[in-house]
Amino acid sequence: MNCLQAENHFSAHLEDEIDYRTLKSFEAHIEQCERCQREYVLFAQTLTEVEELPHVEPSPNFTTTLHERLADEPRITVPFWKRLVYGFTLPRWAYGALVLVFASSVTYVVYQRELVDSNRERVVTLEQTAQPPEATRTRGTALPSGFAGTGISSQPMQHYVLKQVSYTGVPTQGGL
């Protein structure tokens, strides 16, 4: 534990709200560091003296007097452009996070659009799969001219549904 960490635990140590591991580390540091020993003694003395101060009750019209004085104080209004400029003084990581979210959103939208467009190009429409006239029909399935020799069938795509099969009596919920 270093001096800064020890100073952060002064209050917790005095109030017995420190965990065992931190307590051992704190006490080991205090035993070795004279500066922290002095600071800890001063901190403890200050708290003791503050607790010994007499409790003072405010006057009955303290609150009314305070509100009157606050009402008499001139209010400072900040122009809109200064509030706007203040927004640009926020930490840069916040702007970086906003830019990252925006870029991710744009990339997602563009990528999804490209996927949809590429799937549209791959779909074989019914007009492309129309059978050619009988005179140009060859052996096997007739193909439109763009498909000749490619090995791509002009038959419409068929969709199959695979069912879950269990070879044992134990259900697998689709897993193997």
C-alpha cells in the first residue's frame, strides 16, 4: 500500500469499517512510514476536536433571513452560446464514445443494406427460369441462355424442413 491509499483508509480505520486484508496492509504501511503516522495522528486529533465542539442551534428566523438574502443577490444568467460552448469542453472520451456509436450504427445499416441488395441479385426470378421454346430445348433440363454450361439449375428453389430426430429416448433440444 502506498501513502495515498493509506490516507484514503484513515476514516475507515478509525470507524472500524475496513476489511481484514486492507487492515493488515494499512497497519503494515503505517508502521513503516513516518509521514503517514504523523498524518494519521493529526487526522484522528482533528476528528476528536471537531466532535468536542459545542452544538450550536441556529436562530428561529435563520431560514427566512437566508432566503431573503438569497433573493436580494443578483442572478447570473449565462447566454445560450456560452452554454453551448461549455458542452464542447466535456471530456474527449465522451465525444469519442458518441463517434464510435454513430460509426457503428452507420456501418450496421450500410452492411445490412448491402446484404439485402446482394441477396436480391442472387434470387432467380420467375422470368429468368421460363422454359425456352421447344426448338431450342436440349437434353435434360432447359436452361436460359445465361445459365448454359454453368451447372446451375433453372428449377425454382425448394425449401426443406429438417425435423429433429432422437436415436435415444433422451431429448437433446436440437443439440448432438
